[in-house]
Amino acid sequence: MILTKDRLIAACDPHGLRPLVMGRLGEAYIFASESCALETIGAQYVRDVQPGELLVLDQNGLHEERFAQMERRAVCAMEYIYFARPDSDINGINLHSSRKRMGQRLAQESFIDADIVTGVPDSSISAAIGYAEQTGIPYELGLIKNKYTGRTFIQPSQELREKGVKMKLSAVRKVVEGKKVVMIDDSIVRGTTSLRIVNLLREAGALEVHVRITSPPFMNPCYYGIDTPNTDDLIASSKTVEQIRQAINADSLYFLSKPGLVEAIGGHDGEINRGLCMGCFDRDYPTPVDFPDAKITCGCD
Ligand code: SF4
């Protein structure tokens, strides 16, 4: 978004990496990175801003232009998995529904018999509901979030991150005590947070903790505005799934497959399936990046 003295300009990058939506509130145009913001102020959703599109709003109204042709469409998969709110839609796909499908798909790919399913709040609750629906194992609120602290993996130091996890979550003893628990989370970045949460459940009396993750292993940094750690600090870049399982003290661990994720995000809509960035999982970045062995499939010269 660019605001000048007499114009408002909305532009979306040629790959559509980040969502941007347009709405109307009476005569006014509203732009927001997430559609849930429109609901908040009572605005009507009009459409997503398209990759390479430039919308200029001035005293004569709205002008629809292009500053670039659409390159390979590559919506950030992590928006669907973690970043965006469940009450938002991206390209017509509701986030809660796609996360539920991720949980269902996880259950199909890696069923484990357990007493309860719980999701790490907030982003994994939808997926935990999906896992529970698919398996018939009851969904329970085994973990509670303290809503007044920030996201953990972007805290600047290890000490702050560990303190952050402690302050951020509590296990509900009466719910998890003596139970075999399936714990659904969206990703494992350094492993610190996952270890702490698994231990919270164990300290509260869980007999077994089986971790299921709604993304493939997070192995590579993001070059598109998400403050991820260097490759060396990403636990999946140097450890096998079994080694990660041991590091986070889980009884079992499974990461959703890439095809499973793509299908869960897309639902029955074929188009979006061809248009995701998954660079942090598979190095298939949509643009050239300063990463010696990254696979580049941007389609540009
Ligand atoms: S590299 Fe990962 S976090 Fe970054 S835009 Fe791509 S999918 Fe999203």
C-alpha cells in the first residue's frame, strides 16, 4: 500500500506471495492483508488483489492497472498453515476449513490410537478438530493460551523464547492426566517450543504424547518477509524425523506430506493447487534468492 497526498495505491507482487483484499464500506474502498479485517469494520469483501496488479484510487475513483504480468503464482503456504486468521479467506479458501482438512489428512496419513486430540492454540485448533472428526478420537482443550504474549519463534534470544513459551501456554491437568494425547501443531522451527509443549503435557500427567504437524519439515529460511532463523538453527535442516522426535521428547512424530498439504489447502479447487510457495519446505522458491543451492523455478530470465 502506498499513500501519497492525493492517491492511494494498492499493489500485489507478481507471484501473489502475500494476500491483499479489496472491500467496500459504503462509498469507500478498503484494502487489507486479511479479509477478516473487513468483517471487523462491517465492510463487504469485493475481491483479492491479483498478482502484478496495481489499483490506484484518486479523486476520479478507482483505476485498475498492471505493473507486471503474473509470474508463477506462489501464495505463501505458511499463510494457510499458520499466519493468517482462521476467519480469513485467501483466494476464496477459508483458513479454518483448510486447516481442518490438514488435520483430516494428517489422520489419514498417520493415524494413532489415543484418548484425546488437542491442538496448540491458536493456529492448530482447527486442524485438531479435523483430526478428531476424521478419527473419532475426542477433541479436548488440553492446552490453554495466555493471550497477552507475542509469537515465540520471532523472539530475539533463546532465553526470551523459552520464557515466552512458559508464559504463553498451560496444559490442563484434569484433561490430559493419565491420557494418551495426540498433539497437533502447525510447524517445528527450532524445536524449542515443541519440546517445551510436549513437556508441559507430560508434567501435567499425559501418559503418551504423539505429535502431528500440519506442514512438511521446515528446512529452509524464508526470503519473503517472514523472520525465520538461519538454516543452521532450523532443526529439520540437520536432523531426521526420528532425531527430531527424540529432541522434542515425543512418543511419535509425523509431518504432513507435501501432496497432503497441497490437497488440504486447495480443497476441491484445482487452481490454487498449482500456485503455492513452499520454499521453506522444499527450496522451490518462486524468485531467484541468495541461496547457493536453491532450486529456482521463477520462469523469468
Ligand atoms: S518461503 Fe515459506 S514462509 Fe516464505 S513465503 Fe514461501 S512458504 Fe511462505
